[in-house]
Amino acid sequence: MPIVAIVGPSGSGKSTGIFPNRDLGIIGLNPKETILCNVSGKPPAIRGWASLYAGHPKDGGNLLVRPKAADVVKAIEYANTNMPHIKNIVVDDAQYLQAFEYARRTAEKGFDKFTDIFNEGFKPLYATFDIRDDLFVFFNYHDETDKQNSRKIKTCGQMIDNTITIEGLFTEVLYTEAQTDFKTKSTEYLFRTCTNGSDTCKSRVGVFPDKTIKNDYGLVKQFIEKYNKGE
């Protein structure tokens, strides 16, 4: 069950790395083999996206727009069982599964809403526990700073943080890093593969060749596949 977390602030290169882009040198993920769960509903970061991502998976498509957790779970389970050509599922802006549920129910009293908010964050992760070995699931998240001044995956409410450590469900948790050359006024967008001592970034020893790699989901997948095969 290869699942990967990509973590970082808005505008740091998380979504860009999903899609093939020759101009940026990004391999990305083949749209014909990928289901995109577009939680925020913003237009995907690829020219011509409407012709590449369209239709519900149960109708043979590859796009979910503003899904709730239950929709993501069904897509993962359906693709795992019924769509062998699908090799990748991306839950883009996954933190909004919780955030939107929280925002919808701010005026509601009682404890039940907090259980539902917890499930919005946890159930899609739980759905990946028993999937095909050739099906990669990428969750990308915004980050936040906790009370210990350490960066972590952004969540809503204490229930999920007190119950599980989301990063503990992943073997690879990559953090975005933007390096700007002020002389050339150019910015290089990267994924960092190990902690800087104050965040939850991590990967298995030997998966990646360097502490930083290009912000490219396709490249991440290649490195993990080679590692899993012992290459």
C-alpha cells in the first residue's frame, strides 16, 4: 500500500508536481492512470486540464470535485477493485476534508460534529490500508506549527491529534521547499526528504538519493518503486 504525504504551504509546489510538464521538467503522473480528488475545487495546475480530468470514476472518469471523505473512500475502494488501469490516486488539499466539515457545522452544538470532523480526516487514510501494491495514493496537505513550535500536517480540532499521529501512517512524508536565487530572481521548487529537526518530514533510508529532490510526484513514485523492488 504505497501512500505518500506531501506537506507544505500554499504556493510551494505541491499541486504543480502532480501533472506532467515538459517546460518545468516534471514527469508527473499519467492522467490516464490517475484519479484526482480535487477537494478544494480550484482548477488543476495543468494547461488543458478539463480534457485530461473529467467524469466520476464509477462512470469511467478520473475526477472528483469537492468530495467529502465518504466520496474519497468510495473512489479508492472502487479503483482498487474495479479499475486495474488506475495506478495513482491523488487527494489534493486533503486538509480541506476536515476544514470544510468544520466550517459547515460551526453553529452546531454537541459532540457528534467533532466525531464527524475526525472521520473526514481519518477515513480516507484508513481506506488505503488494504489496497493493491501497484496503486499509489498521494495525500497533499498544508502544514501548521504546533505548541512545541514544530511543523506538522494541518488538522482541525484536537480529536484527531489526540487519537492518531497522521504522519505515523506514512513511510514517506515529504515537505515542500522553495529555494530562490536572488541574483537570477528564479525559484526552484523541491521536496525535502528528511527532517530539518523541527518538522515531521521523513522517508526510509535509501529511498531517495538526496535530502531534496524536484517537486515531482512521478519522480517520487519512481524512487519508491525501485526501493520496493530492491533496485
